[in-house]
Amino acid sequence: MTESRKVTVSTDVHGHTAGWAETPDAPATTVTPDPTAAAFFDVDNTMMQGASIYWFARGLAARNYFTAGDLARFAWQQARFRLLATEHVGTMSQAKEAALAFVQGWRVDDVERLTEEIFDELMAPRIWAGTRRLAQRHLDAGERVWLVSAAPVEIGRVIAARLGLTGAIGTVAEVVDDAYTGRLVGDLMHGPAKAEAVTQLAAVEGLDLARCAAYSDSANDLPMLSAVGRAVAVNPDPALLRRARERGWDVRDFRTGRRAARIAVPSTAAAGLLAGAVTAGLALHRRRQRA
């Protein structure tokens, strides 16, 4: 007989999740798993305050993978690119080629180890307690829960494991001999690609998408939200909030007043800037090591 476990979520004074603990002697409850139902959660600004790649970059900077001056210089270059570029074929192709170049030559286990350390230090205190409770409700109902993120899938897997979720869908980097080549496998996990991945997973896992739910903060995820039976806008951007109201979707906002604006806008912008900074910074770090 399987022992029943109760997951206790502790929060800090701001309502952010501070840690997780299992209580093995919790009263037994009988839950009949529903193999056809699941929930899919976006990560950045949905499950977590800010962007996972931003906090990953912060953790790498703290470990001297690049300097503050390097970070500012690379961020400016990335900002200029984002301001001038448009999403035509050439631009998106260039973005795909650069997306995971920062891990070229790195071993998978090293990246996962760093991600685990940085999650515990910087990401865990920024998990939205409200969103974590929504995910736990699905788990308690016997449903599986996946994270769906444009971040590298290794980051998503670590976050999912730390939160006790089923797994993660993310951008996949090519691996040869347990090391990253710097190339992508397939497309960036962004926009329509998320909906396609969820649909493929549903076919493999025997899920009925009409019985599934999806959660996101961004209008970029409208394809994924529209692919399931129940869509929920969490900490929504203005475009998603308008669409959610038009369609009668649930809206959950765990931010408050002016503090919400300070959190959501700068951290989302920083994510794009620091993705470029991480790429250049780690390349510089490798060159310094070889010198």
C-alpha cells in the first residue's frame, strides 16, 4: 500500500513560496487518478515572479561567469537588436541559432547542477504561492501537471522536480556525448510551438485536451490556452486580460497594485536582455579559462 504524503507549502511575508516539505504521516486520502486530464503551466511571470533565464543569469554572474561590465555591455547589444529587428524569417533563424549557443561544449550534468543551485538560491523564493496552490489542486485531484516554457528544458525540469510536478516541456538543445553542441532540436518553445508540443504530449499520454487546463500570463500563449478545455490567465498582460474577458476565461492575479507593475514589466524585459548576455558571457568565460 502506497504511503500517503501531504505537501506543505511555506510562504514568506510577501506570499512567495519559501520552501516545501513532505509530511509522511499525513492522514490517508483516496484520490482516483484521472489519466485523461492534466494541467499545463507557463513559467515566467506565471509560476515564477520574473523570468527563469533572468534568475539563471543572475546566479551565473554571482559565480563570476561574467562581470557587471560585461553584463551591461551585452544587455545593451541585445536591447538594440530587439528594438531594430522584426520577426521575419532571417531574424527568427538568427534567434534560433543563438538561443542555446551559450551552453555549447558544456556537459548536461554541469548545467543541471548549476540550475539546481540557482533555483534554491534565487528562484524558489520567487515562486508565486497562489500559482503553486493551483498546480497542487490538480495534483491533489489525481491529475498530472507539466510546466511549458521557452527556457531550456533542463531549467524547466529542475523547477518541476523542486515543485513536485510531473515534468516540463521546454526548448531542447542538441546533445552529443553528454555535451551540448549549441544547436537546437526543433523550434524554440514559444507561441504556437507550445500548443503543438502540448497536443503531441496529449496524444502520447492519452490526454483529452477538452479535460485539460492551461495557465499563462502572456498573450503569446493564446495558442496553448485555446487548445485546452479550461484556460486561466494568471498575472495577465493587458492583451491577454482583454482576450480572457472576451472569452470568459478565469483570471487570477497574485500581484498587488503598483508593486505588480514594478515586478512584471522590468523582469520580462530583462529576460530578453539577459538571454543575450548569458550567451556572450559564458563564451567569454570559456575563452578566459583557455587563456
